[in-house]
Amino acid sequence: MAVDWIGFGYAAAIAIGGFIGYKRKGSVMSLMAGLVFGWFSAYGAYNTSNDPKDIKVLLITSGVLSFVMGTRYKKSGKVLPAGIMSGLSLLMVFRLLLLLMV
């Protein structure tokens, strides 16, 4: 059983990003979204650690986050945080699809 360190790192980045959004702008929505998406990502990474083919939760979470943050990036044009989070989420989607094919 190999631990999915990349998945757990991704989950931590989401949670930390939500906390930073709260500290900088006082956005409770950023904090809540960061914690919820971070928790689901961590749960998905846990599932992937136990069974490398069990990518459903992490794939759905990163796909939704990629779409939402990609839309925000397209509207605002701001790289931080929307561009970075959409990019990380898209990379996670590609990684998970590659894990599924192997």
C-alpha cells in the first residue's frame, strides 16, 4: 500500500489556500470551500492510497475545482488564486486519468 503523497499535498494546498483567502480578504466562503474541497481531496487521496484504481472521489473533486476555478480565472484574469488552483486541479485530473490507464 503506497501512500498517495501527491494527492495529500494537493488536498493540503486547497485547504491552505482557503485559509489564506480568509486571512487576506476575510472571506468565510474561501475558508469553507477550502476546507470542504480539501477534506474531500484528502479522503480521495486516502482511497487512492488503499486502492490505486479507486480515484472517483479525488477525480470528481479535482474536476469540479478545475472547472470552477478555471471559470473564475477566465472572468478575472487573476493568476492568484484562480489560475494556480485551476492549473493544479487540471494537472491532478490528468494524473488520475493516467493512473486509471496504467
